[in-house]
Amino acid sequence: MDEQQRSTFLQSASRFPPPKGIKLYYGTAGFRTDASILQSTAFRIGILAALRSLKTGGAVIGLMITASHNKVSDNGVKVADPGGEMLTQDWEPFADSIANAPDPDSLIQLIDEFAKKEGIPLNGTKAAAILLGRDTRPSGESLVEAAKQGICSVNGAIAIDMGVVTTPQLHWMVRTRNKDLQASASELDYFDQVSTSFRCLIDLIPKTSYHGIGKLIVDCANGVGGEKLQVLKEKLSWLDVEIRNTGKQGILNEQVGADYVQKDKVAPQGFGGPDVGIRCASLDGDADRLVYFTIITKGNNQINLVDGDKILSLFALFIKDQLSILTDDTYEYQPRVGVVQTAYANGASTKYLKDLGLQVIFTPTGVKYLHEKAQEYDIGIYFEANGHGTILFSDHFLCWLEDRKSTEKCLEKKNAAKRLWAVSKLINQAVGDALSGLLLVEAILQHMGWSVDNWNELYHDLPSRQLKVKVADRTAIVTTNAETIVQKPPGIQEAITALTVKYPQGRCFVRPSGTEDVVRVYAEASTQEAADELASCVAKLVD
Ligand code: NG1
Ligand code: ZN
């Protein structure tokens, strides 16, 4: 690096000293911690994002400031790669080391060494572009400012601020700008694409089987999803949707949102007796997770949860149906369909998907792993039980589909091709997206003429329980086999297995969270009491 670049780094880095005595690391979904100690991280990851853009030949890179479903006082920093997917895992160690560099000199040394190793030009001869976005957290504005200063301290790099957006919108813009060379892919383009493809799916519903499916009420976690869903509602004025928890009154993620509803299995605030039986959905704070639910009875907040596994099952069923209209067993091209889950997937969902004849694969927690796996298929469908997931289509499959869509003579087959095409446009192929996912659920339910109860009856969840345990050092727990087996400390796995075998259909695992300072315990068994008991016994083991 030349003297001018070094002195720019020195000057700017000295304005963002790192917090003392705290080790930060790029976890399941980027850096995430109390917002008050993230300024230096946002600045430094701004630099990293610019280097990533230079390394990828000037591709647009995304930098999102969000802590998703965490409490409002937290925030986070994560990077989106050129395809809109999470930052390549190869760069995470570099992210960790620069976030923790104690002073500007050591930071510059790390950048210099890394740039040399990766062959990244730091002389300003190449351009780099970073799209910035943030959720509605009050701390977001100053963290975006810090990230901008990091980006602009790299020769040739520019920052483009997209303002308050959902996480998936930012990932979509990054992907679209790079992939379609649509240099200006904006939020408006996102809304246009999503609403047009949704309308297309609805128009393709055979008139004979069209049924109205009634009102949908959406809990927006008091986050960014509220204002964005409002835009979609205005574009799709005939869509019967009521939007609640938009953040005008309540607190972000506090007793609202997809994480709360899925983990605690209760209705969010703002929902109650009059909503019994109505189809409801919850987004999380940055609108990348989606779950559905119905309130069971007046007077309590008990719900029937329709989680990410069931969304996955609905999508998989629809895609399989459309594919079977398009191809039969004798057809020369058989698209490979893969379904990707994590150990948190309810065992009943895995059985349902396998019984459908689909290939089911498991990865560790975190969409970066699921996404990577799903990319290996012509159609890769992935979901975490918490409602984060999407569908990926290979370029090869989309070329084939485009051809079938235009050349097919049989109307039924042509329409199946058009439906799959519309799904590929509606679903956000960069990352799980609660808004586009919600529209796809709504379109499929309308297509099937299904109520939320019909959908929920696809299979019955095995009773399960999730607990969080605060421990002194969660990193002491090391797991293997897609996080289902504890390797360290010794003896724990044997004890978990000994407890689990006592319960019919028992399954249990523990792992350190990558986003919160806790160890998570998951247990499943044939009754709720058994699942609760197994989870609490295992929680005591790790405590
Ligand atoms: P951690 O905290 O590592 O369990 C949580 C979710 C992940 C993923 C990330 C990112 C569970 C059990 N874990 O990760 O699935 O969504 O947050 O938001 O829901
Ligand atoms: Zn989220």
C-alpha cells in the first residue's frame, strides 16, 4: 500500500477505536452485539467490504446494519457477496482479525498483508462499490456513517446508501445489480418484480379451482417490514391483508415477531380474542424470517404454529406438483430437487419431505450453510425452522424452463412452466425474505384453495422444546455432525444420549448460539411433557 493510502487509513481508523477487553467475532450472521460497542466494527467491516468488491473485480457488495430479531439495543454488521449471498466463509477469519485489531497500526498491517495475499490492488486504479442498508434501530444511522467512512478510506471505493430497507431487499439489490447488470436495481424495482410475479401466479390459478381464502393479519415485529409491506399492499390493493405491529407504538422485537412466536409458541402482542381462527403471520425485525400461526381460543395466547418447516413443505409440494406436470419419469431431463434443513427441523417435517420422494440434506445452523448446499441442485429449497429460507434455481434449469414456457404446446404444461418461472421471480434467490415468502405462501394457498388449517394438516409436528442456557464460556462446547453431537467437553454427549434414549421418539442436541451469548438446547419427543423434561434435564447438564 502506498503512503497516501496508509495515511488515509491511519487518520480515519484513529477516529474509531475498538472497545477494550471485548472479543468480537463474525458469528452465524455477521457481528452482533450491543450497538454501543459496534462503531469500530462497522468502520472496519466497511473497509473489508470495499476490499471484497476490489477482489471480485468491482462487483457490488452489500453491507447491512441489523441485529434481526435481537433486542433493540443490539445491532449488527454483515456483508453480502456479489450473488447476494452471505460473505464467503474464507473471509470470516480476516473479518475477525480486523475487528479485533487493537490499534490503527496493527489494523493497517493486517489489511496490507491480506491485500498482498489476495492480490487486491490498493492503488486506486480499480473501482469498488458498496450498497449500504440498515433496519429501523435508532443506532443504525451512526453505524452506517462509520461504515461509510471505512469504505471511503479505501482508494477507489464508493458507498451507496439505500437507507432503511429489509435485509433481503439489500441482498436482492446486490444480486440484481451484479447478475442482471441492472446498475440501478432499486427498492422500486424490487417491489415491481415481487408484485408482478405474485399477480402472475394468481392469474395462473385455474378459474374453476379459485377460492377466496379470507383475510391475513401480519405482525411486523415493530420493525422495517411494516412500512415495506404497506407499499406492497398498496400495489396489490385487492389483497386482503391487515398490517399490525408496525413500530409506531411498540418496541422492536419485544414480545412480537417471528422469533418470539416460533420459540415461545404464543401469539404476539396486539393479537387476541377477535383473531381466533384467522390466518396470521409474523415477520422478524429485519423481515427475513416468516412464520404463520392461528390463535386457538379466546382468552389465552395459545397458537397453532405453522413454522419454517411447514413453509418449506408447502413450497416443496407445489414445486413437485408443477414439475410433475412438466416432466414424467421418461422425460430426458430430470431436474434435481434438493431440500436442505438443519437439526432444528421438526422430525415430522423431514419424514413428510422424504415420503414425498424428495432428497433431504442437513447442514449446520445458519443460512450461509444451507444456501451453499442448496446451490448444488437445479432447484434447492432450504428453510430453518425459525422461518428463514428460500428457493434457489440453477441457471441451467431456468434456461430450460424459459424454453418450455415459450415452446410448450400443451396449455397445462405451459402454465406449469409459467408458474415455476413466476416463483423464480417472486422468491428472493439472494436470501430468505419474509415479504416475498409471504406472497408465495399466499399464492400457493389460493392455488390449492387451502385454509391455513388445511396447510397445517400436511403433517403433525412432534412436540419439541427449545431452551437457552447462560454459561460462563459457550465456546467450550464444540459440536460435530451438523451440530448434533457434542465433541467437547468430554462426557457430555454420552450423558445426552443416555437421557434421550429414555424417551420414545426422543431427539436432543445442544450447541453454542452464534448470535447470542447462550447455549441452545433442543429436544423433541412423543409428548410435550417428555420434550420439556428432556430439554430441562439436558439444560442442567450444560449449566
Ligand atoms: P444461533 O443464535 O446461532 O442459533 C440464530 C438462529 C439461526 C439463524 C441465526 C441468524 C435458531 C435456533 N438459530 O442462530 O437459525 O437464523 O440466528 O439470524 O433459530
Ligand atoms: Zn432476521
